[in-house]
Amino acid sequence: MKKGIDLASLTFIPEPTKVPLQRTGLDPVPRLAELRATDPVHKLDLPFDFSVYLVTDTAHVRAVLANRDDYSNDIRHLLPGTDGTTSGEDIGGLGFTDAPLHTRLRKIVTPEFTMRRLARLEPMIEAFVENRLDELAAAGADGTPVDLAKLLSFPVPFQTICALLGLELSDRDAFARLGVQRFDITSGAAAAFGAVSAQREFLFDAVARQRVEPGPGLIGAIIRDEGDRISDADLAGLADGVFTGGYETTAGMISLSTLVLLRDPAHAELVRTGSRKDVDRVVEELLRYLSVVQMAFPRFARHDLDLLGTPLKAGDVVLASLSASNRDPLTAGASPEFFDPARVPTSGHLAFGHGAHRCIGAELARMELRILLPALLRRFPDLAVAVPQSELQFRELSFVYGIDQLPVTV
């Protein structure tokens, strides 16, 4: 083990690292707000040979995430296979790679996620939504509660990302479980890496098949355009980042957004009958307020440096809390702990991260939310959560916050 830790075999989570992943219902725990106000670069008390810092305010988070010269995303030194045979793509795609590999791979997929290219997906997403709403209506026709997460929140983004990549809709339930497991660190990192490996094995198989017969989606298009210039490992890593980031985070947003909107009839009505501008404003506030991606990918100091007054040593780790920074009153405006569609923040939220590693699928996620939420609330004007919020089971320690079951009556 290098520097005293093999991340892939870690079967427990040190107590100090749990705070940025813990919540009380929809809200980050109060400790995060305390750190943001009094100790925005907080050194965690961990038994490692390197220091780990948690940054919680917007200024420090932006400074770290925008700085590619002083910080690295390469996590290979904390994993097995550090003899140079393991590429950054072998452990999870774009999020763990640095330039120039990150730059080259991101350039390949960026054109697919422009607003102009994504616009062609709108009719398909609308059809997916209507189909799932039909199933929701049929399942709840007798008045019994139905699971919105299973029938709507997961299937729509899953179908969308499979269609975009050119993947078959097979083993949907298995992927739903693996998607949850790979971001959940309740039992340490070992189980999460196991889920990553299982999903990536599927994607390696898909890439291998499409090498022979390229499909109609993004994987096939990259193979036709790049040929042997892109390896199977790099292409599978790209597909993995797009695939997982394209459904698990959006699925969480759909369920939690529904829960938020149903708390106040005025908010639900605004989405149901409001203009496109109204819906856009609600979606942005939901993204800020919920911050389902709780932390950015870890950053590693490339050399000794100064982080806005805090000295770091080469190899130190910086964890940037997106959920804490999105509730920073200096940037979110007054009362950031409340959901307020009329909010006028002083700067944009960080729900999709910041800098070179900002989520490439941000506009796709926005599109799905803009289409689905109004359609859901128009179709079911009497939609209601079937149990008290205290009975809902939120994820306890997950990088992607969410709820795996949301019983509703339609």
C-alpha cells in the first residue's frame, strides 16, 4: 500500500469523512454550515500519511475546482496496479483523469452534449415520459400507493442514456442496484469499487461488440470517427462516465424534486402552469437546493502550495463539498437553506461542479427535468406522497444523494 492506504480494499469509512455525505432529510447536516462559517478549509483527523482537507465555501471550492495546474484528479496512487499498467480510464472515466488525456477524451464527447445536438432528443424524452406516466397511472388506478422512483425516476434517464450511447435496455433492475452501490460508501470503498467493476464489465462487452458492428449511438459514432486511435479501455471509460452520470444523478433529482414541489402547492402549481422561464427558474433552484452530487471528485495537490492562506503539501487531498457551497449565503443569497424559486443568487450554483471537470451532461439533465416535472404535475394534479417524510428511507452515506423508493398516490 502506498502512503498507508489501498482505497479499493477499504471496508470502513473514517468518522470524520462522513459529515459531507450526511443529511437530515433533504438538508446537509448543520455541521457543514458551521465549518463553512468558521473553518472553510477544515483538516480532517484521519490516520493517513497525507492530509485531507474539506472545503465548504464557494470561494475555496471554485478555487480548487478551477485550478488544473496545482491539483490533479488522478487517483491511481491510492489503488492497486500502480506499476503504470493501469490507466485513469480503468477506474472510472473522465472524473479521475488529467490533461492531456482528459482534454482529448472530453473533446470527443463534448459535441454530443451541446444544446443544439441535445434538442433532437426532446421528442424521444417526451415519449419516454408519457409512456412511464401511463404506467404510473395504470399501477395507481385503484388508489393504492405506487413507487414513483421505480416507475418513473429511474426508467426515464436510464432509457435516455441507453439510447444516446446506443446500449440495449437489458438488466435494468441490476443496473439500478449497481448504480446505487457504486456511490454508496456505507461499507467503505471496497463495495463501491466492486459495483464499478461490474458496470464497466458490461460496457467493455458493449464496446467490443460495437468494434465489430458499430451501433447507432455515441459509442458507435466514436468508433467510426476515432477507430484505433481510441482504445477499448478509454472508450469504455468515456461510456462509463456518460452512462452512470447520465441516469443515477438525474433519477435522484426527479424523486427528490417531486418531494420538494409537493411540499408547497404554490410551487407545484408554478411548474404545472408556469412559462418555460418559470420552469427553468424552478429547475435551477432545485439543482442548487438539492445538490444530489454532494462532493466533487477528490483533488490531489501536485506540489506544495497555498490554498487561499492554508499551506498544503504535495499529495494532500482536497474534498470540495458541493452541497455546502450551494448553501453559501455569500453566493446563494438570503436564507439559502430554504427552497425559493424566486431566489436571485449572486453567482451560479455548483450542482454540476466547476472547471474542466464540470459535468458534461448538465444540459441533458436540465432538459429531462424541464420535460418531466411539468408533465408529471399536469398529468396528476392530485399527486401526493403516500407516507410522512419521516418514513422515507434516504441514502445515508452516498456521493449521490437520493431516495430509492418514493410511494405516491396518483
